[in-house]
Amino acid sequence: MAVVVVESPAKAKTINKYLGSDYTVLASYGHVRDLPAKDGSVEPEAGFEMKWEVSPDSRKHVRAIADALKSDDTLILATDPDREGEAISWHLQEALASSLKKGKTVRRVTFNAITKTAVSEAMAHPRDVDMELVEAYLARRALDYLVGFNLSPVLWRKLPGAKSAGRVQSVCLRLIVERELEIEAFRAREYWSVTATLATPRGQEYQARLTVLGGKKLDRFDLANETAAELAVQAIRSRDLMVKSVEAKPAARNPYPPFMTSTLQQEASRKLGMGAKACMSAAQRLYEAGYITYMRTDGIDMAPEAVMAARDAIKARFGADYVPESPRMYKNKAKNAQEAHECIRPTDMMLSPDKLKAEGEQKKLYDLIWKRTIASQMAAARLERTTVDIGSSDGEVELRATGQVVLFDGFLKVYDEGRDDDGDEDGARLPQIMRGEAADKRAVASEQHFTQPPPRYTEATLVKRMEELGIGRPSTYASIVTTIQDRDYVRKDKGRLVPEDKGRLVTAFLTNYFRRYVEYDFTADLENELDEISAGDRDYKDVLARFWRDFTAAIAETSELRISEVLERIDDFLAPHLYPPRADGSDPRICPTCGEGRLNLKTARSGGAFIGCSNYPNCRYTRPLSAPNGEEAVTPDGKPLGEDADGNPITVRAGRFGPYVQRGEATEDNPKPDRASLPKGWGADGLTLERALMLLDLPRPIGSHPDDGALVEAGIGRYGPYVKHNSTYANLPDVEEVFTIGMNRAVEVLAQKAARGGRGAAAAAPLRELGEHPDGGPVQVMAGRYGPYVKWAKINATLPKDLAPESVTLDEALALISEKAAKGGKGRAAKTAPKAAKSAKSKAAKAAKPKAAKSPAKAKAKSD
């Protein structure tokens, strides 16, 4: 038998169904080797030698593969068909070198979908590990290591509180910070529009907007104020209007191409509210189950057989009218697109979402992929777009109405792409309007508008921008976006990415001292070089040597920098953001408390940053780094909000760790008055007395728990909002729920925590008791995080999907437990079963035998 190795158990299970008993299919559980997280793992002076080690968690998996190879002569590496998958195969080959001697064969196979046809085809055409792809991986891994382990210590020394820097993550962070600076520098401009509600002679109403005034075509800002808008309204009201022209043009809308990684993440964000990480996790599970093709790709072409299958599915489901005359072909226009793989599509076009054996996010994502794929091969939508011009006889006033009629829905019957803005370029449907007929004025109104700043990035629009710039690759988008959030450089607020103070400081530091390495073009060019390595057009050590030479020179230039010098330079760089102009025209750097000291940037030991007065400690004025305009009224002495029921003043104050609310003042009798930090998303400038008191009164009692009468309460702690019962804490997803959660919801959240077995959680109650195991001990049906399972002693066996927990019998449970124990081999399950049996027998015997019958000698003999 041949040993086949894939990354995950789920993938192994699916492939095993297709290969049968002639193969042993094992999982590596991802990468088995990595660079140790310490200095010296990459040696530039030794030809960029890389010192790998097998991780502790992976040793048992490598050992299991090595044990299987003792009786088998062939190792087939079937990891994912991309650069990362090639690297995993190479690592496995290297880690198993001692087991691959004496004529054993190593082969590499790849497949774009986990179907019987694709797997069988791959097995029939094995190859060697592609060392050019491996070298591209080695170059990327070495670059990321060298940047991280050499730039991060510079950040720690020169910018206290900064966590780390990454080669691509820092560039992504710069995008978010620069967008925020654009938003803060934006100044809204006022403009007005005028619309009229008109009616045909038949009484049918329609909307038209003013386009010509005084015989001149209106530009966006021509109606700059209310006075100008009102004059325009009067000009319309004072004139009779007639229809000058009616122009109807046929139009067509073609479908969108099938998904690649970036567009899938964008649509999942728009339509399902899924972040990049959640999207890729659900897609991974769909791929491993054999439902979709490989989900890390920048290609949008589809295999010919898949195109024909899609056309057949369209005809069967929607009719021949929805099938275009010829198949649609797509080509990627994105920068740096490699199109090495097929698009993301269902493996079976006839498997509609309603027939899928999956639930939750997987089912929703499959529904999106299936609809997009089917729509991509459907006929175009046919429309009729109508433009109507209405004007006065003197030519002074002209209005325009636009609309459309869908003559044939085509692909729109299945799918229409979401948008990141609310624009409606097509307009509404119009009634029948004839040229030359009168237009009766029913109403004329003006509306004020203001130009809007550029929107903050969402995960979807950030991935789109990275793709446009050529930064990152399909396999890295999700991890890049997740990393900058995990490092607290960026937070997500209502789906939008907002830079934290730390993120601003890191970006300012890197832009000032390592500008080249956060340039978009430089990062994109480096990605191109990595692609050239994978194509065999460059030597990876030459790329590393050139990068390392320039990078070490840039590092050396910062060695003599003092922290005060760095802060001063960052202070100047961020000055437009930190010190916006004041309404009275005074110097925005003058301390508003003492009127003498100058404001400047300071860092706290916690790593946060704040604005403080140069007269410290005589003046203790501080405010947050990212305080918006007008928030300077919130000082350390407090901005009064009102009084509580006992007459204590409630204030909101600015501290070096952010805004907080305080009850009363510090006195000798009460040196530490009640305080509460404002949760993320709560602004100090808009805080009300009611909200402040809600914070100060936490934790909030909810009531007595129905099981034991103990108090259940809600609060906000170090790890966020929670509910508490005795010593059990259960997290809440939203801060606002702390103030509204009732007993039913609290009991549900606590029960979920108990079922997951968290710290302080009570043992979950079994769903059913099935009886005694032949070796002693109860057999139970339990509710688990990943579905129901049967439990005996320390062995847990998952129930098959077709076996309901309420119908499973003791015999079925015993068979599942026995199978699980046997599968463990030399592993944990097999070791546990005998011990568990012995323990269960011993307990049962002890319970049955009277204590008086025991003698010390017999007891000792039994225990031996």
C-alpha cells in the first residue's frame, strides 16, 4: 500500500473514500516544520541557511507517517496545489528523510478539487516536488523572518509599546492609516440640488432633477447655498414645462466572472457580513468536503467540462432562453494575476444549495459560490434605458428624468453583485411619456448636500485595494488583515477598519525611517520577484542578498536614534492630526489648562500614546492621541455631565489610557472615587449622564439563577463584556448587551459556556444515559461543540450524521467506542481505553463488594 499525506483530517477522510483500502491516508495537520522563533534561524552570512525544526505538536504526526512507511514503499504527497502546499510537501520529505531510504519512492500529486475524478486523475500523473515553487516559498519565509526579527527590535527600542512589524502587514496598515488621515483632513463642501415631481396628462407622476438653469448646464457646485437653490425653485415654478425629448435605448448587462479569492472575500463581506478569516475558514471546509474547487486562487477561468456542466444546469433549471449561444470566457485584469488555478466553483453544478449537507456559514457561502458560478454562464440581462428631457419654452430651465425597464432578467434571475456604496445609476421605472406633451408641476423642492470624505476600508475593500496594488497574494489576504487587528494596530467599528494609536505611531515611524519598505510599489515589485523565482527566472538567494544589503543599511541608520528624537519627529509628522486648528485661531499647541506649556506627544509604559503638557508635573493636562475636534474640552479635571441621585458630580475625563467617567472627587476620606473606562466605540464627546451612570453602576445584577438561586450579574472586565454566575464567567458579544440582557438569555450564555468546558464551567449534563459498558462505567450521549458524541470513560466517539442522538442504541454506541479506541493505535485513545476499563472495573468492584470483606493484604494485592 502507498501512504498518502494531506494537510487535514477532513481532507484525508474525503480522499480515503475515493482511494479505498489500497492506500493509507494520513494528515500532517498543516506545516510540520517551522523556523524557531529566535534570532539566528536564518543566517545571511552563511548563504541564508535556514534552520528548521519539527514543532512539538507535529512530532506525533510525523512519527505516525514514518511508522506507516515501515511497511509501505511509496509516499504520495497530496497537499494543496499552491506555493504553500508545495512547501508542506517539501517539509514532509525533509522531515521523513531517515524513513525514505532503501529504495522508497516519493511522489507529488495535486488536484484542484477533491472529487473522485480529480483525485484519480492526479494519482495517474504523479511528479516530483517542484523546487522552484519551494524556493519561492523559502524566499518569502526568509524575507518575512528577516524583517520581523530585525525591524521589530528597532520598534521596541525606539517606540515603546509597539509590538512588531511585518513586511506586508506594515504596508497594509499604512493603507488604513493614510485613509484615516485623508478623512481627518477632509473639509465638507455644501451644495444643493433641485427636483420636481411632474405628472403626465394621464396623471402618472415621475421625478426629474434640474440640469439647466439660466440656459446654462448646472455643475455640481453651482447651487452653492440655500438662496441659490430657492431662486432655482422659483424659476421652475414660474414657468410652464413641456417634454422636449424622449430617448429610449436598449442596453445589456453581462454577468460577473466567477469567484477568485479576493472577490469571494469581498462578496462574503458585503452580503454575509463575514470577515476574510471566517470566509476562508468556511471555504476550506467546503473544499475539504469535496463541494468546491480550491479556494486560494487569482484565476477566473473555468475548466471546459465545468462550463458545459454549468450550461446544462442552467438549461435544466431555468430553460434554454437563459443559456447564451456560446460559452463565456473570462480573463483576469488584476495586477500580478497569475491565474495558476481555476476559479472557485462548485464541483457539481447540479448540487444546488438546498441539497447541500452542510449548515451555517458553510451553507451560506456555498449558496453564494453556486449562484455566482451559475450566473457567470447565463445570458445577459436586456434592459431599456429611457432619458426624458423637460424644459421651458424660453430655454431657461431644463430637467431630466431617467429610468429603466428590464425586458429580460437573464443572469439577474440568479445573482447580482453587492456594492460598497449606495449609488443607483439606473434610476426607477418611468410611466409612458410622450414628446411634446405638457408636464404638470405637482411639487418642486430643494435639498442640501455635503461632499463626503472617502469611506474607511472594510475588510472587503482593503483586500480589493491590496489586489489592485499587487500587495499580498490569495493565500495571504486573510492572515494579513487578521494580524494587524490581533496586534491592536487596527480595530473594527461597524465593519469598518479604524487605526488605533499604536497603529498610527508604527506607520509614522516606518514612514519616516524605513519609507522604502512600506512603499506600495516596492512591496509589489518584491512580490513580482517572488513570482519570478517560482517560474524559475530568478535565483532566490540573489533576491535575498540584494534585499538584505539595503535593509541592514537602513537598520544601521537608526542605531543612534534617541527615543526623544523619534517622538519629536513623529510628533511633527502627525501634527495636522494631533493639533487641528482651533476655532478662536489660537495656537493649537498651547496647553488649554495652564496656558503656558506646549502640547507634545508622549508614550506610556503600557505602550499607549497620549498628548501631554510640557509643564508636567506642574500641569497634568493629558488627552488621547486620536481626540477628534472639540474633544479638548474633556480634560483631566473633567467635563461635567450632571449629578447622580445622591448629588455626586459625574464627569468624563481624559487620561493617558483614554477617556473615563468618575463619580465625585478624590478626597482624604475617599482617595479612589468610582471610575469606569469608556468601552471601545463610546466617544467622550457624545457621552450622556445616563450612559455614564450605567457604566459606574456595573456590575449590573440580573437576578437569581433558577437552578441554585445564586446571583447572576453582567459587567465589563479585562477581557470584555460578560455575565457571571458563581465562579463562571461567560463572554458577551456586544458591550450594549451588558445593559439589556435578561435572565433567560444569561442562563443560555452560561449554559453554552458550561457545554464548552471553559474555566469555572460545570460539567455538561449528558443528553441520554445508554447503560453500562461491559468493562464497567456508564455510556452516555453528550452534546459537543462539533456535534453529538458518545462517551465512555475518557473515550469520545462522534456520532455519524445519519445517526440521531435520540435514536442511538447501546450496541451502536459500543461499536463506535470500540472503533475509536482501535483507531488510536499507539496513540492516546488506545492507551486510554485499557486504563479507563481498568479504572471502571475497579470502581464497579469496589462499589459491589462490602468494605468489611476487605483486608489490607487483599486490597494491596487487588491494587497491584
